[in-house]
Amino acid sequence: ESRRGVRAPVASTSQARMQRIVLALALTGAAGLIAPQCTVRAPRAVLRAEAAEAPAEATPAPTFKVIDIPSDKPKEEKEEEVVDPKAEEEELTKDIKGKPIMGVSGFFNDATRSDQRVLDVLHAQNVWGAIVAFSDDMVANKKRLMSRSARYSGLLGVLRFGELNSGDVATSLENAEVQAWLAFDVAPTEVGATLQAAIKAKTVERVVVAATGPVPDDQLKVVEGEDIDWSVVSFDVAALADDLPEGGPLAVDRDSQDLASAISRDDACRVVAEAFVLEPATKKRFVVSNGGEMSALYLRSLREQGFSRRAELGKLIQGDMAAFEEAQKPKEEVVEEKTEEEKKAEAIDRAKEYEELFAESRKQAAEQRERAISAKAREWLSGRWEAKKYSTAAGIDVEAYIEENWAEGVKEASAILGYTKKNAQGMNVDDDDDDDDDDDDDDEDDDDDE
């Protein structure tokens, strides 16, 4: 029994030892599996020291050699040009004082348009004390210009009306106390006589004469040595178009690319009106034409810089467009100077082309006028027959009545359309007034004939 009691502890001790051995082996295997994934991080200071001791990577040698050759030209400092449109416009504009009286002639002779545009431009300048609109029929002209826009703009407050006596223009200007005269639509051969009338008028101090077509040099001799501000504007086009908008490409003192091309009548009105207040236009004759693409490019550049329409025109008259046009040409382009014989031949051909174009323009205008008068005459005679068909015109067919009274109808239609002046009895302009006023008179005339 004593041996069994001793052996039992021995067996228990061996079993416990075996468990410890197995546990140690298991821990050793687990450590082998975990060890590769876990590293001990070195202190930060050690890492910095190692990085400082590590040699830097070598910079690769360049494959080419740079040679700096100094230029023998001095360096130019480019200064940016500062554009001041307002300051330039002030230099181009005259300082007109005293609120002088402006007289306007050559307009208001076509019943199909009011010609108010030129008055609006002059009024907007705010330098004229009054504006006198001269015409052949002062009553009809006053009725034409009594528009709503003229009332709202204040134009009616400075607008006056007068008739210009063709036999003594200077006296008419003096009687109206005109100090500045705008003479529009003057024949090129009548420019000298117009300037002479302005010189003769004691009140006139400045004048602008506008003509369509080339103005001969001898027409300007009358102003030599005279103490008067004058400008002569020559429109180098076949006609002024009523249907073109204002703001087209204009050119000054530059050959027109196409004589048959027109410019806007509104543009023409602005040119002649602004000529009074632009310094470059003083005592100068200049030619205005359709500028084409080059002029459009130049004017677009001015408008992008903020120049006004007045400044644009002043720079054109001053000749600034020539430098712009020269800068647009290729450097290798060389312009050959024309000989005197070539210039004379070109001038002769140009004059012939002008004559043909003007003749065609006058023919078309005459045909248009004849059609308008014929239509108005038929309308007026038809209305007159309608009012008399139960009295003096009873039993007469309308066509027979029109044919019988055609001469009188043409005369009345011409007056209604503004092509002829009213008669001494004061012929009315409105159709309704004509019919009402003429009924009794016509009945009396018909009774007298009977």
C-alpha cells in the first residue's frame, strides 16, 4: 500500500510536465507565424540621422550646351498708348458761344418725308438759340414739322419758319437774323454763288454748303481771304437713300469703291450738321463717300474704344483713317504712284460715270413724281366727282369727268404733294379741306361756264 501511495504523485507529475512541453511547443509555433508581420519601429530621431547620412542622388549631366549671345540692338521699352475718347472729342469740337441763330435750307421740299432729322441733330448740339427752317411754302412746312417727337424733344421751342427768296437770298437771311446757314442739296456749280450770298449777308458768320457730286475748284475762290467760317461737303455717291439706317461706313477724302453705292440720308444730315461744331471741318472742302469694308473696320475699332459719332466724324475729316488703312496693308505691298496722264484720264472717266448716274437718278425721280401726281390727281378728281354726281356732274361718268378735268387735277395734286407752291387764294393741303372748300367754288365756276 505504501508503494501505491508513492507512485500516484509520480504519474501526476509526469502528466503535468508533458502538458507544459506541448504548451511551449504550441507557443513557439504561433510566434513563428506572427513574427514576420510585426516589426519594431525605430525611434524617429534614429531615422532622421540615417536619412541625413545617406548620400544624395547624383544629378544627370545636361545633354546640350546653352550659349547666350547678347543683341547689338538697344532694348526698347514699349509704352502702352492710353486712349481718352472724351479728351480727343473736346479737342475736335469748337466752342461756339452766344447761342447764334441757325438757318436751314434745301430740305422740306418732298411731301413724302418730314426732313426733321437734320433739325434734331442741330437741336441736340445745344449751341443754337433758334433754328429757322426755310422752305418755299412756310405754312405747309410748319404743318409738316409739328410732330409729337418735335414737341417732346423741345425742338418746337426753338424752331422758326421762313421763306427764302431765291432772287435775294442774302436779304432773306438778314431779315431772319441768321448767323449760321446750312445750305443743303446745292448744285456743284452753284456752290460759289451760295458762298457769295453768305458773305453778302451781314448777319451770317459761318456757313456749310452741301452738294452731291464733285465741286469744281473755281467755286471756292469767293471765300479766299474772307473772314467767315465755311465748309463745303461733297457727297461722292449717286444718291442719298431714305431707306438705309444711320451709322453706315463713311469715308472722307477717299475714292469711293463704288459710285453707284448710296449712303443714308440720315448720315448725310449728321455730317452737314456736325460740320458746324467740328474744328477739322473749318474752312475746308471734303468729300464724303461710302467707305466699304475698310471704313467699317476703322469705325468699329473707334466704337469699341468708346468714341462718339461726332468724334468718329471728326477723326475721319482730320484724316486719321489713312494711318489705320496703311497699317492694315501687308508690308510687301507697294502702291505704284499714278502718272498725271492716268490721273486725268481717270478723272474724265469718273466725271462721265457721274453724269450717267445723275441722269438716271433724275429720270427715276421724275418718273416717280409723275406716278405720284397721277395717282393723287385721280384720287382727288374721283372724290370731287362723288360729291358732284347729283348736281353739276350729274349724268357724267367718273372716267369722263377725270379726263375732262385732268389738267386741274394734276395742278391740285402737285400742290397737295408739295411739288408746287400754293396759289394766292391759299390752296389747302389736306384732301378733306380741299373737298369741303372747293365744292361751292366749283359749283360757281360750273354755273359761270354754263
